[in-house]
Amino acid sequence: MSLETKHFYDFGDFRLDLTEKVLLRDGKSVPITPKVFETLQVFVEHAGRLIEKDELMQKLWQDRFVEKSNLTFNVKMLRKVLGDSASKPVFIETVPKRGYRFIAEVRHVELEEKDSPENFSASKITKPQISTRHHFSVERQGNVIAVADWQSQSEEDSIEDASVKNVPRRLPSKFAMLSFS
């Protein structure tokens, strides 16, 4: 049996699924073009950091020559998809004459999934891009799988593995139950 690691970035009501190349809002697919998806991926992978326009152009178009207006258009389309605005940004801040900064809190999540849903297990969550820490708890009884996302208040809490024994004794911040027949 092989393990497949799925990579997600969670921010606001959105989940960017890098494995499936899809943007989800509240679990529903959001239409997005491939280049706008790549733009969003660069932003969330560098959340909180100023990305200069030239650096962003290089990451998106490598050695191809394109006008800077293409970048401006992509950011405009991305803001439209996210419901963001340049004047009151929630996700993408424009730094005049320099570039852009993704300002929303972003969590990078990795889940390992074996060949079938019955063998599903959460593996680990890497250090979040901005400030919060989470633990994932996975329990299976028969063909029902419960996944809980525990938010920790202490900066010293370890988040290396989802099987961490010292999961905080609080209600989960997010909870999901999956049933497979």
C-alpha cells in the first residue's frame, strides 16, 4: 500500500488544494484559471512576506517575456475570486511601486491518505505561516472517521505529529465526520 500526501493551505473560508489543483470555499469548488491558481499558490506559500513584482513575474512566467499588465490582471482576477479589494484588503495587500503581500492567516496542512478511504490518517501539520498552532486528531470506529482540528493557545505546544498524546483538553475549533459504506 502506498501513501499519498495531500497538501493544503487554509485561509479565511478557503482551502487551496495543491494535490488536486483546486480552490475550495466552504468545501465547494471555486472556478479559477490555472495562472491565477499559480499566483495564489505563490502568495500563500510566502504569506506575510512582501513579494516584489519582478520576483512574482519570474515565479509565474519563468523566462518568458510578458507585460507587467499580465501580473496586474492576475492579481485583479484573484481578488475578484477571493472577494477582496485593493482599497480594503483582507487577503492581498498592494505595496505601491514594489509588489504584493498576502496578509491573511495561512495554515499549511499535510494529510496522508492510503489507497482507500478506510485507511485515512492525518499525518502532520507544518508550522503555520502566521501565528496559530493546531493539532489534528483522527479516530476511526467501523466505517466512520472523525477528524478534529484542535487549536492550541501555547506557543510551546508541539505540532509535529497528529498522534500527539498531549492534545489540549478543549472543544475542537473544527470537527468533521466522514462515513464510508
